[in-house]
Amino acid sequence: MKIGVLASQGAFIEHINILSQLGVKALPVRLPHQLDGLDALVIPGGESTSISLLLQDNNLASEIQGLAQNGLPIMGTCAGMIVLANGISASPITSLGLMEISVRRNAFGRQRESFETQLSIPVLGENPFPGVFIRAPVIEDSNSNVEILCRLSDGSGVAARQRKLLASSFHPELTNDRRFHQYFLDIVAGKQ
Ligand code: GLN
């Protein structure tokens, strides 16, 4: 299995490391030809404004949209989730618009810019998952094609799946818990 990790900006090395530990070939993607032959793509956290500009500049955006329409599985974490969303409240970002979710950037405000909390994510099993949130977005709204995999106690969505697209507000690549990435690999392999 060959997985590309968008490596234009942000926390991509950590995704490459965790995917390698799970036994798949993980390669950085910066240019459209590097998308050739991939089984899946990861869009990491970082700054969604910068990531979306780089996607537009390098012509990667239209390539990725085309591949996603043909079923390429994509996982987006934090800024990656924002880039996947088709609605972003009060933000001028041109996203890929692939997932039917509306997100709000920097949803936790200044006092809780970064925090860690134990999350219940039933598709990953009973044990709580360590949620690392860094200036994170939340999902405010979604349509019925989307499965919200995890909610905070106030009801806001922080992980979602739409067919082969998977998104999280938090950073699973910054923990030692590999279950979220394994879940994505199971989606890629058609086991989930
Ligand atoms: N706050 C960032 C944004 O809006 C996301 C932060 C992150 O990816 N850790 O793009």
C-alpha cells in the first residue's frame, strides 16, 4: 500500500512516521505527478490558509478533487479537515470542498488554544483516544452522508467520515496511539 502525505506545510513528518510504523509506504507529496499510483492521501495539520494557497498554486487542488471523485481515500487532520470541508464559517479559504461538513476554524478561542483530552471514538474500540487539539476547528454542521465519529460534551463534532474520506479536528499523529491511522488504513483496504 502506498500513501501520499501532502508535504507542502505543517506536521507531515509525524504522519509519515506513524504510517511507516504501520507497515505502509508513506511518501511526501508536493507536486501533482507525485499523486500518481497512490492508494490514499493524507492532508496534515498546519495553517489551512497556507495549505489551500499551495494547493491552488501547484495545481494540486484540481488533481486531488478528480482523484477523490474517483474514490481516492483521503484523511485530513486539523487544517487538513478544514481543507476537506465544503463550508468554512467566516473564512475566505478556498477549500477542496470534498466533505459535506461545515467547520469553524480556531473554535476554542485563546484560552483553550491547545489542550489534550480523552475522547470516546466508538469505531476505535472502548479505550479512550488521546485527543490533541491545537488551534483546532470543530464541525458545526454536516449532512446525512456524513458519519460523526466523535463529539465533545457540548455536541460539536471533532471526527467524521464520509465514505472514504476521514477527518479529525485533533492530531492523531502527535500521539503514540495508532488506532486512528489504522482505521484509515482499514478504510483504504476496504475492510471498514
Ligand atoms: N488553526 C489552524 C487553521 O485554521 C489549524 C491548526 C492546526 O492544523 N493545528 O488552519
